[in-house]
Amino acid sequence: MASGFSTNDGVDQVLVKENLNARTLILNRPRQLNALSFQMVARLLELFLAYEKDSSVNLLILKGEGRAFCAGGDVVTVAHAVTKGHWKLGAEFFWTEYILNYVMATYRKPQVSLLNGIVMGGGAGACIHGRFRVATENSVFAMPETSLGLFPDVGASFYLSRLPGFFGEYVGLTGARLDGAEMLACGLATHFVPAMRLPSLEDALFKVGSSDPAVVSAIIDRFSQQPVLKDKSAYHRLDIIDRCFSRRSVEEILSALEGEAAKGTDDWISTTIQSLKKASPMSLKISLRLIREGRLLGVGRCLVQEYRVSCHVLRQEVSKDFFEGCRALLVDKDRNPKWEPSQLEQVSDNMVERYFSKVDDEEWEDLKFPARSNLPVSAMAKL
């Protein structure tokens, strides 16, 4: 795919440090909270493919400069490109990003992501597919796409659908924020290491003489702690989440939550209801279907489906909610998006179905992955 984006500053936006048998890749747009530009995604993909073949490299460490790991994909730039030119520029960004997610999910060497700060949207895709995800007391995870008129993508239909019970539906539909302890409890993180110990952990990882995940895991274990979930954690409410978010439709989920709210005085339920009512109705319905179908699909099939949906979002044939969400939350910042359709009941199954169909364009094709060989057992299990 020829690029419509400039790629010359990708080198500065992803810094590389070489230490013995490890390579540390640093997302380096701290003023933008390391939001992933096209240049960064393309550079990361290039580096991951090169290091997989390089026998002198045993593992990759991925981290962010400043107070974020990565706050997501640079969707404002994507929206501007689409508004000014053609939806295919946006499609090119998602194509490259989803290929990167697939390569990470099927990577032959351990990827250790240090999540010391904000991990949202596309930032989650850049780490959750990797073998080791290290949360800290500074971690804040969220998939806030439904409030933006988008949907949890970057393979989220694969990894959210595999969280305990219906916690993935809760996280994906509401955009709820999770801390490091919650990330560890639900499986989004594999380890929890206090931030002050991260430099020592990195030093120990530099000296790893093997790509064996068991060896890498044992090293991270030495620095790990078992954090305590806060009393108000949503994870303590798994029974209510499972009762409500297991319902067949978004309308039924909302109705079940309202039934729970009528029983008592838990602020968490009213906050959850408000999150759903503020989100794009179209986004909620697309997201629920993706997560439900994702439970039965491998990671590649999930990404293929998400790419189709992304292209339809960019083409604005059914709804312009993504562009309205960008305007209201990221450009004008009035935080008052005018969703169209504005009500859940106005979003028909037929409208949702259109997002899952092939795109009616002669040049368009489904997402295609690079050939992968000698995959580890952990990667095979995802396919």
C-alpha cells in the first residue's frame, strides 16, 4: 500500500535503545501523550519485523516518554485527512495499525510493555497483544471509543471478549477507566510492578540471555507486587456486570442497569448508565456485536472484521458520528456531540449489518496479513 502520509519523522517519534540482547522502543510524542501517528505505526511495524529476524535480539521492551504509555491513535489527523481528501487515507492508517497488532499478537519473541501511565484506544492495541504487560500504580486503561462515535478496535473484539464474564462488554461499551490493580485482576496486565522499580526491571531484562517466555516472566516476577483493589472498584461488581451486560441488546443492557439502580443507592450504576447514554447509539450497537462475535473468532478474523467496520465509519454512508465525536471532544471541545441517529431504537439491525459487509469500491480489499512462520504455541492459540 503506497502511503499518502509523510513518513520522514517516524524515526524521531519512536526512539530505539540497544542494550545487550534487548531493544527498547520508546514512543516519543510526549506532548500528544504519545498518540500514534501514521509515522509511528509504520516505524513500529518495520522495527518489529526486523527484530524478529535478528538473532542477536532476544526481547523487545516498549514504553512511552513522559506521563503516558500511549493515549491512542491520532484520530484527529485521520479525521482531517478524510475530510480534506479521501476516506482511503484513513483506511491506510487503520490497515497499517491492524497489521502491527497482528504481528504483535503472533510475535516469536517476548514483548514486554511497561504501562506506567495512560493506556487508551490504539495504545492498548500496541501492548495487550504482546506477551507481557506490566502495569504500575500510575496506569490508567480505557477504551473510550463509543464516546467518540468510533468503536473499540485494534483487536479489542478479541481481547475484551476474553476478559472474565461480561467485563469486556462493560469496559468496551462504557469506556470505563481501570487502574493498574484492576488491569492485573481482569488479565489486561500480566504483572504489577511499582513505578520506582521499573529502571531496575529494565536493567534485569537487558541481561536476559534467552527468548524463553518462562525466563522473562520469572525476571518480571522478582519485581512484581500483588496490588489491592480499591473498595469502589468495578471489579468488585462483577456479579451486577454479568447480570446486566450479558443481555442480548444494548437496550436490554440499559434496562437491566436501570432495574439495578431502582434497587439501591450505588453511584457506580448511575455513572455506568450515564456513560452509555452519552455514547453514540450507533457505536454502542456496533461495539456490542463486535465483542460478541469476537468471542468465537481468532485474532486475525477479529482484525479483518474491525477493518471493514473502520472503512464504513470513514465512508460516512450510514452515520457521521465519528467526525461529530472528533469535533465535539477533540477539536471544538464543547463535549456536546449531536449523534445521528440520536436514539438506540432508531439504529436498526440492518444499519448495523452494513458496517460488517464488504466495502463497495473496486480498489478496496479485506485486510491481508504478512505470512507468519514458526509461531510459538501462545500465538497459535490466538488464531
